[in-house]
Amino acid sequence: MPSATEQKIIDVAVRLFASQGYDATSVQEIVKAAEVTKGALYHYFRSKDDLLFEIYRLLITAQSADMDRIIGLGLSAAETVREILASLVISTAERVDETAVFVRELHRLGEDRMTDFRAERRRYHETFLAVVEKGQADGEFSSVVPADTVVRIALGVVNQLPMWFRPDGQKTPAQLAGEIADFVLAGLR
Amino acid sequence: MPSATEQKIIDVAVRLFASQGYDATSVQEIVKAAEVTKGALYHYFRSKDDLLFEIYRLLITAQSADMDRIIGLGLSAAETVREILASLVISTAERVDETAVFVRELHRLGEDRMTDFRAERRRYHETFLAVVEKGQADGEFSSVVPADTVVRIALGVVNQLPMWFRPDGQKTPAQLAGEIADFVLAGLR
DNA sequence: GCCACCCTACCGACCGGTCGGTATGCCCAC
DNA sequence: GTGGGCATACCGACCGGTCGGTAGGGTGGC
């Protein structure tokens, strides 16, 4: 349970990192915008990198939990794919800044954290892959395009979302989620 | 026609920017790795930003030329989409570093250059969009998913390519290009 | 009831080091 | 001899991080 000060620092950091990039944002800038002092920031975070990692952690945790929940529903392959994609698109659209930072600054993770991250992403990827492969094996999906390429395409789209999705645009996240899921499922028939 | 020194600086900069990020790469590092001096770098480039922008310019110019060439062939909508995607995937796979830098550091462009860039990307986007819309109007493609979403998905996949494509992986760029084009076209039927 | 003690939360001046960029001049091809 | 193509020495700004200190609330001994 983060304190109000800690939460404020994270919120401001996400916004600044998203709009200017991690390196281009100084710690001074963050504390000024968050109306706290450097002492406060370094009281809660061991380093600037730690702050960045905390942003990642919150995002990854939420996404993994979401996927596990959907898998647990025991739906058909098509319904599972639709649910996973839709929920991923919606949660990403609601957190464009976090996702933008995440995608852009991923390479900054240190050795250890990168290893942890890869393991978690691999798990995520393979869970999704298994759903698609099962759908293909059962004849519910076409096998023309290999399952791994399909998964790469589907997840890639979501990562690119921050590049063009605008919260004040014409389409709601839910609409968009429907369209993207429709398209991917159409490609699987 | 760039001199050998200039080309060397660009090549090295692309490699370093791709692996460490723009801000995390110092000018010192670039000149050392390129075996030139700071004087040489600042002789050819007005600033570090200029160097980055030159990388963008080379990439965008090549992509736009490619698309114009394909449009000029006068193929059917499906064939045009296939050609555009395939050639984009292949050229991106051959230039993963440039693309990685491009996608990751886009936000660093200054006001003016950002405006220019948006205009060029818009042109690119709309050219592709027009092909899809024509295909839908002619009944060659399904209209279930709006054309703009399809274009966003297709181009998004390409931008994400550097995240997972490995030149030494199992699939050749041409194979991958085929699979991606297949999938997008399947989604359009 | 109160005081000594401590602990968490926070402050902000300051530090060593690095950064992008510049000023100046050599040198060789033409 | 002169100008393009560099080399070298150097600058001031700014960066992430530190550190001695403080404010204020809880708490146990008496």
C-alpha cells in the first residue's frame, strides 16, 4: 500500500517518462512536478532505475493476473482469444503512458531484472500460444499461419497502441478492442 | 553521397543507439567506437540530435520510395497489400537496428521535424489506407473491420518487429513476410 | 500525566563526474 | 596559399545521488 507521496511520485514520473523519455527526465524535474523534494523521492526509491522498475512491476503484475483470470474461465479457444485481446487492449488503452514507457525503456533493465522479465513474458507468451495451438489442433482455427507468428502479431499490436491511440479520439477502448479481436479471429479462420 | 567517415559514424551510432538507447550513448562513445574524433563528428553533424535525425531520414526515405514503387505497379488490392507488407517486413528485418532506434526515440524529434515527420507518415498511412478501402469498396475485401484499424494493425506489427525478430533465428525475413501478409489478408476476407 | 527516546518521513545544499558542444589550429590536396 | 577535413584541449551546465539534519507522532517507564 503506497503512501500518497509515493503514489504521486509514480504518477508524475510515468507522465514525464512517457512524454520525454526516461533519460531526458531529470530527478529534479520529477520532484518539482510532484511537489515533493529529492529527499522524499530517495526515501521511497533507492534509485531512479528503481522508480522505473516499479512502474514496470505494477503493469506486468496487472496484465498477468488478468490473463490468468481469463484462462480460468474455461472458454472455447475463440472466446478465450477474444477475451484476452479485448481485456489487454482496454487495460492498455487505459494506461497508455505506462505502456509507452514500458515499451520504450525496456532495454534499460539490468541483467537480473531483464532475466526475470523475460521469464514472465515468456510465460505470458506461451500461455497465449497454447490457446491458439489448441484451437488449431481442434480444427477451430486455421493452421495456415503458424501459431507463434499469430501471437507475435496480436501482442505486437497492443504494444504499439500508445503510438496512435488517443483517449480523446473517436473510438472508445471497448470499440477498438472489439475491432482488433475481430480482425485477429478473422485471420484465424 | 556521404564520405566513408560520415557513413562509419552513422553505422556505429545506429548500432549503439539500438543497443543502449540514444541518451545512454555518449558522443565520446560513438567517436571511440567509430575510430574517429569529436572534431570529425561535429564536422559532419551539427549536433547529436542531427545525427539521430539523419538516421530517421534515411529510413523514411527508403520506405516511402518502396511504397511508391509498389503502388506504381497497378496490382489488385490484395496483391498490393501483400507486396507492401512483404517488402516492408523484409526491409525492416534487414534494418532492425535503425527501426528499433526509430520507434524508441521518435519522441525526441523537435517541433519542426516532428511536424514534417507526421506529414510524411500520414501520407504513408493514407496511401495504404486507400488501397484497403478500395479493396473493400470493390468487394475484394470484407468490411467487417474498419480499414483504418486494419492499417494500424498491419503497420504496428512491422514497428514491433525489432522486439522479437532475430536475424539468426529460424525464419528468414522472406518467410516471415509471407506469414504476416497471409495473416493480414486472411483477416480481410 | 509526562518525559525521554526513538522512528519514520522528509528536507535541500552539496558533490564528483559526465555530458554535449566549442575554439583553435594543423595539414595535406589541389 | 587556401580551404576542407579533421585533431585536441577545454568549457560550463547539469546530472544522479548523498548526507547531516529536522519535525512530529507514537510509546514505554515511572
